[in-house]
Amino acid sequence: MVSYSCSLTVITIVDDDMSNTGYRYVQAFLLVAELQSFTRAARGAGHDAGIRQHEAEVERVLGKRLVERSPRAVALTAAGSAFVPNAAR
């Protein structure tokens, strides 16, 4: 079971098996934000590793749309731009 606690500035995802689930999800979001592409983010991570799903899970937990998706690019929303400095800590 995974439990969540979040605000726009803090996201904590605690997995029962004590894995780094939250860290992986936030890292996926940061790669997407930096590279503005799910494809390039997956390559940057060295594998697909569910980049889209991890980023979507951060959005779901926060209850905010963090990126706008188009067929060729990804752009940060206002909430995504506000979250980047806090996620990078």
C-alpha cells in the first residue's frame, strides 16, 4: 500500500516496502520539465521506466496539472513552474 501526503510545495510518497517511490516520481517530473519531452526524458533516464506514468502520478497526488502535452512537446503550466524549484530540493 502507498500513502500520500502533499501540498504544492511538498510531496511525500511513502511506500510500505520503503522504496524511493516518491523520489523516482519527482525525478521523472523534473526530467520532463527540463527536457520538455517525455521521449527525451526517458532517454535521459536511460530507459522508459514509466516516465509518463510517474509524472502523471505526481499530478494526481498534487491535484494539479503540471504540464501541457502536445504531440511534439511538453510545456510547464503555472503550477508546474511553481513546483519545479520545490521539487528540485
